[in-house]
Amino acid sequence: MSDPQAPLDAPLDAPLDALVAAAGVAMAKAYAPYSRFPVGAAILGGSGRIHAGANVENAAYPQGQCAEASAIGAMVLAGDRHIRAVVVMGGQPGDGRLCTPCGGCRQRLREFAKPDTPIHVCGPDGLRRTFTLEELLPHSFGPDNLDF
Ligand code: THU
């Protein structure tokens, strides 16, 4: 495991392939009986560790939780407070559509990420497009607005 104090712009410990693989494993474990749209997310934390999560739906539909929210919960529980890279995986192989993070999850990621943090959008067949958080959530409100 890498040094938790390492600067956040240090080279990634985990290659993108490892993040994509973790998101794929998480996607396969999603609980999505209502939408039938499983999503997996994998976060590379400041420590260099990978934290994964999947969407967890609920019969009371609004209570469902997105994959990114699950992954953030796992990250915080593991002691990481910084997001260095994110992979979100959803959709069908070859459909080409982008499973970009929903609006709420963009804001959730914003809490722990930087404007230039890469968000890699994947299908089960691999990487489709990479955005920065700033591209997905411009002019965002974050901890710095509250002097944190
Ligand atoms: N979903 C996610 O997990 N992350 C997103 O950013 C987009 C949507 C989930 C929520 C719901 O369980 C399913 O995808 C269909 O909306």
C-alpha cells in the first residue's frame, strides 16, 4: 500500500485497468431489480487504495442509492478522504451510451475530489470517455465555499 501522505498529484498506484476491473466486479454485485440497470463505481483514494460500490435499489424507489454513493461510503469507512480518480461503469456491451454520474453524485464526488480529477465513464466492454469533474460540474459549490 502506498503512503497516505503522498501528494495527490503523485503518479497513480493503481493503473486504470485495476479501477475498471474493480468497477466491473462491483457492477456484477449491484442490487437493481427495479431498473435492471446495474452500475458499478470504483474510486482511487488518496492512499492508493481502491474503493468500490454498486447501486442498491429499494421497493420505495427514492430510497435507492447510486453506485458512486456506495463507493464514497466505502472510501470514508476505509479512512480515505481524497478522490484521485473515479470509474463509473454501466450499460450494455457495445451500446456506446455514457453512464455518466447523475447530478447528485457529481456533487457527492465534488466533496472529496478536485476540479481536474478524472471521471472515467465505462461500459462493461471498457473505457468510453474520460471527463474531469469540472467538465461534469462547472462552477460547483464545495467545501472551500465554507472555508473547509
Ligand atoms: N445510477 C447510479 O448508480 N449512478 C449514476 O450516476 C446513475 C444512475 C443507478 C441508479 C438506479 O439504481 C439505476 O442506475 C437507474 O437509474
